[in-house]
Amino acid sequence: MKKNLVILISGRGSNMQAIVQACAKEGWNARVAAVISNRADAPGLAFARDHGIFTTVVDHIQFQSREAFDQALGDEIMRHEPTVVALAGFMRILTPEFVKRFEGKLINVHPSLLPAFPGLRTHARAIEAGCRVAGATVHYVTAELDHGPIIAQAVVPVLPTDTPHTLAQRVLQQEHLMVPCVLRWALQGELVIEGGRVKQPDGVSHCWNGMNQPNLA
Ligand code: GAR
């Protein structure tokens, strides 16, 4: 039986596209059962629809409270019986109740090398801080924003000429490689959390290296 993956988006959905493409190309024993957005105008919805994936919108504006929205979102997710729920550019703070409901299933991608720069404007903050490297983190979601056991990270250089936009693009390229790979591991049940850390069963550090990209030469 194929495992179900539910993907939450709020906008462009380029990570979602990378996941959908990898799932098809690599023949995962899983299917993208639903793409759910909290915004009706999320451009990513059209891609999912065009690929025959069930899409729906749970619009946070329609709800009186964060709790009510999370309850409705959770109910929609549950209908698809997911093994894994991927937050791929999902720009909502989640309640502890929601996180508890999907404990061990929620995986987020965040565009910084956590625990540095949780929250917004990560690339601008990395440049302002004079960081020489930046990147992205894929992690299990806990009740604390942009925290939780780290599964994998991708690292890229910060160039002297970088703007938040150019740095974001360089990081995003790595996200597109890392995110599908991590989700495949999660769907295959290969990830184990032990003592608040994700075990690396193969003894390999799950780090995507974008330090030597040809276009930086
Ligand atoms: C990605 O860079 C992702 O890491 C970030 O939003 C972007 C979504 O792009 N996520 C967050 O900032 C979550 N805190 P996408 O919609 O094209 O995948």
C-alpha cells in the first residue's frame, strides 16, 4: 500500500513541485495525497491541480481564532490519512494542540541554518550579521517556532555581492535537492528520533553542500 504524503503551502510552492517531481521520477512507494493551502491565491495550487493532485484551501481569514483554524486544517489533513505532513513554505504559526495531533509526522523546511535565524527575513538577517555561510534546515516540528529535531541541513556561501534575493535563490536550489530526499526517508520510516535528536543510522551527516557550485567559480 502506498503511503500518503500531505503537503501544506502558502505561496509559490517550488519545494512542493520538487517533491511531486521526485516522487514520480524516483517511483516512491508513496503518493502526494493532497496539497493544502491557507491562501486561495497560492500560485503553487495550479501546479498541483495540473498534476492531478487533490488540492484544497483552508483559509485562515475565515476563522475566529488560531485554534479554530488549526482544528479545521487538522481535520482536512486527517481525511488523507498521511504518514508524513510536509510544511513546504507554509507560513503559519501552529498551535501546540495541532503539533501534538501530528506528532512525529510534521516536517518543516526553514531557510536558515537553525538554530540561527528562526522566524522571518532569514536571508537579510544572515547578510546583516556578516555570516559567511547560510542555508536551510529540514526538521521535525515542535511547539516552539522553527525548532525541533534537525533531520538535514544545506549550506551555501554568502557572497560579498549577495542581496537577500540572490542568497534566497542559492539556498532554494539546495532546498529542492534536500527536501524531497528527506521526505522519502521519512515515508520509508528510516528516521528515528532519539533523545531529541534524529539518529543518523547510516552514520552519514545529512548535509547538502552547495559550497562549490560551478556558477560561483
Ligand atoms: C522556502 O524557501 C522555505 O524554506 C521557506 O519559504 C520558501 C517557500 O518557497 N519557508 C519558510 O520561511 C517557513 N518558515 P516555495 O513556496 O517556493 O517552496
